[in-house]
Amino acid sequence: MAIAKYARKHGEELRKAARSALPYVQNRGIGMKLVDLNGLESDEVSSSYFRQMAHGDTLTVARVEVHEGEVTQAHSHDSEEVIFVLKGAWRFNLPDGEVIVRSNQMLFIPPGVEHSSEVLEDTIAIDICSKARSDWQSGTDKSLHSNPGQNLWAV
């Protein structure tokens, strides 16, 4: 009981100490890697789209936090993409129509398929691409993302 009480009171201190003791990305031999998202910096894709990413030899995985109203312009890429929504709702526009991905649902988008999206509720998701996304690493994809509602102001 005393340990649980101490952990509740000092949890953040303990987490910070644990993070400082280990590197955020540890190479584990034979190409294996352990990544601690708690310590990775967040990349600001736009003022309402934040991404933490890790890259393997053939995969890119990102934890994304996107706010309601965020729009991704129509695009395609040569990697398969899986969007796993942990919390929220995200609408994707695909050639076959639109689909809304909600908490605990996944959308698989094949390579080469044009898609766009709009975030319907503040969302946390895991985005997985079957090839390493050099456009994410360089930031050249940032122009695809925007939140039109953030630029509105009263006259």
C-alpha cells in the first residue's frame, strides 16, 4: 500500500528518472530496436497535428495527436498505410467513398491509393507505413496538413 501511495505522489518524478536513465532508442542487436515514445520529441506538423515517429528498415511508425478540424490534402504514396485510432474520430476520403475510423478501429490503405482526411474529434492514433517514410523524416509532407478553422477570426 505504501509503495502505491508513493508511486501516485511521485509518479512523474519516477517516470522522468526512468526516461533519463535509458536512451529513447536502443539498438538491441540483429537490427532490433526498442523505442520509448515517452522520451521522443514531438514533431509539429501543423499547429494542430503533432507526431512522434520511429523508423525501422522497412517501417515507419508514428503516434499522432491531431485536433478536430485538421485536414490532410489528397495524396498517395508508395507504402501501405495503417491508421489505428486509439481515441477520437477521423474521416478518410477514398476512391470507394468515405470511412470514419473511431476508437479501436484500423484503416488499411494500399500503396498508390489517393486519400485525404478530416479529423472529426480530437484524435490520438498510431500511423504505420510499410516503407520508411522519408517525407516524414524530412518534413516535406507538412504542406499536406492544415486546420482551416484555426485561421478564422471575428471581424
